[in-house]
Amino acid sequence: QVQLVESGGGLVQPEGSLRLSCLASGIRFSIYTMGWYRQAPGKQREWVAAITRGGSANYADAVKGRFIISRDSAKNTVYLEMNSLKSEDTAVYYCNAQGVIASNNYWGKGTLVTVSS
């Protein structure tokens, strides 16, 4: 059974930092592209960042230069370090695992990040 479990969300002040974690089980983690998505209240889910099995990272323009995605295959975990947070970063953040086969696509249940003073 595949499970992606996010953690690390919470309330943070503007310009603050948070680090999200996503622990994966039930998949061969090392061969999956891992990503983070977010969904703000009243908006559609949007892609935030992804890291390939080879370690190449890509970011949405809205977070480029502020967020860093990384992975630790020994721990089956992907991280999202979020810096200089803004109110518009407030959202539920979801972890995603995408395998080589398109149908091998899995989601976590999300973790809420609230940026507010």
C-alpha cells in the first residue's frame, strides 16, 4: 500500500520559514519524481516544485528563489524548505510521487501552511 505522509505545516509569520517533509512508503522511492503542490482556499491546486530521481529540481515562478526542494533516498523522504514566506503562500501543501508509468501517480493528504501575522 502506497502512503505519502506530509508533516511540518503550521502557522508562520510573514518573512518566516518552514520545512515540510513527506515520508513515502510502498514505492521504490529512488525511481520516482517527487513533487509538491498546493491549494489555496477557493483556488485550484497548483504545482510548486519537483525533483527528479537524478536530483534535478524545478520550481514554479511564484516560489523560485524562496523555496528549495530536496530528497533523501535513504529516508524515503522529500523536503520543501520554504523561506521568505508571504501571505499568498497560505495553502494546503500536497506531496506527489510520479513514477515512470503515468498511472503510478500518488498523493498525500496534505499539510496546512498558514502565513499570517
